[in-house]
Amino acid sequence: MASGTESAELARMIDAAGAVVAFTGAGISTECGIPDFRSRDSAWTRHPPMPFEDFLASEENRVLAWRRKFAMDDLHRDVRPGRGHRALARLMASGKVIGVITQNIDGLHQAAGSPGDEVVELHGNGGYALCLGCGVRHEIARVRKQFEIDARAPRCLCGGMVKSATISFGQAMPADAMARARALTLRADLFLAIGSSLVVHPAAAFPAAARRNGARLAILNREPTRLDAIADLVLRDDIGDVLDPLGR
Ligand code: NAD
């Protein structure tokens, strides 16, 4: 269970704030059945995401990347938003939280009711695919149907490679999402970093930027993070337990 004193302090900080921005990582989705990268025996170990350079390098690699993607999709087919996603959606509906910046690719903030235009997905979304050539969107269900017929890596009508709309290691960050995340960060007077080990950059730079800009910083993560030393409040508790009472 969450420590009562720190949870009460978090609730007070949220009450006192004018504009709260939440920054979320894989930890907010673990209670939904999607493991983070740090969990032992996680499915990510069996189906590791492929670096961008390797995806581009060969048809064989792309086929493997798509096989891993479909295997992960099968494991996560029935996931539903957790208590953390739902609490943030409530706080957004009341206007307290002005936006969520997420490292996650699972779409669970939107599934919980957070408006899509107020959720910034820094690492993209695994729910669809994009052509790396012309940028057109491809639906995963159609891509998969074709893959099951010919076992070939999908190609767009323009000839471009089709890739899940997630940002792989080594792939350029999406300029639009980065700009929106920067703008949100600068509007925050309270920045909540939730369920991220804060080691993946440049995403992890946002909490530090908010702090430098004068925002208060609260970190909710069950393990220590690199930014604990500059935070105003650190809660080493379970995300669902801490966030569940908020916004009711
Ligand atoms: P991470 O795996 O590096 O860190 C997650 C942190 O959350 C860990 O420190 C862990 O101790 C903590 N945590 C896990 N469950 C928790 C709980 N219930 N309560 C409190 N703390 C909890 O994840 P990251 O920092 O987000 O970075 C990994 C990268 O992997 C991201 O860039 C993301 O794109 C990708 N990823 C996404 C998903 C997803 O979409 N759900 C899942 C795994 C990885």
C-alpha cells in the first residue's frame, strides 16, 4: 500500500497546482499486464524490439520484427486501462491535468478517456503502422492478413517499407510530438513523472526541463530514478494504489 503521508502530500500538491502535466512510462501499464523492460522474464526478452538500423538492413530482419510484433499483440490483445490511466483521465476531465506526455506505445491513456489531442506519444503507437517512404497509415489487421498469406515484410503502394508506428531505438524522434511535449512541459507548474526509470533519452529530459523552468516535480516509481535528487516529492509506491483515489 502507498504511504499515507506521501500520498496526502501528492494530493495537496495537485490541489495547489494550476497546470499539472503527467509524464508516464511503462510502469503505469504493468498492472494491465504489459510488462516494463525491467521485469525479469518479461515477454520483451523473448520478443525484443528491433533497433531501427537492423529493421532497415534486410527483408529477413523486417519479417522477424513483424513476427515479434504480432506475438506481442497476441499477448496484449485484451489489455484494458489501469487505475493510473483512469485517474489521469479524471484529472484531465476536471481540467487539473492539462496533458500527458507518454513514453508508452499502448494507447491506454486514450482508451481510459484521455482526449487524444492532449496525449503526446513520444515513442509512437503500436496500434497502427506507417509507410517509412510516404508516411501513409496502414492498419495492422490488414498488414497481418497479408503477412499470414505471403510471410513477406509489408510494402506500401509507393514501394516504401511499412513499419509499426512506434519509434525504435536509433530512429529519429517525431518532431511534432517533441514540440508538443516541450510546450506542455513549459506550461506545467507541477510535473508528475510516473512509472518511468527516466533513463531513456531524450524523453527523460522533460521532467528535468520542467524543474529548471520552476515547476514542482513529483516522481512516482517503485524503484529509485536518476532524478529523485531534484524532485520535490518522491513516492516509491505502487502507481495504481497512489493514483486511484485522485480526481474522484
Ligand atoms: P522502464 O521499463 O525503463 O521503467 C519502468 C519503471 O516503472 C521501472 O523503474 C519500474 O520499477 C516501475 N514500475 C513498474 N510497475 C510499477 C508499478 N506498478 N508501480 C510503480 N512503479 C512501477 O520503462 P520506461 O522508462 O517507460 O522506458 C522503457 C521504454 O520502453 C519506453 O521508451 C517505452 O517506449 C517502451 N515500453 C513501452 C511499454 C508500453 O507501451 N506499455 C512497455 C514497455 C516498454
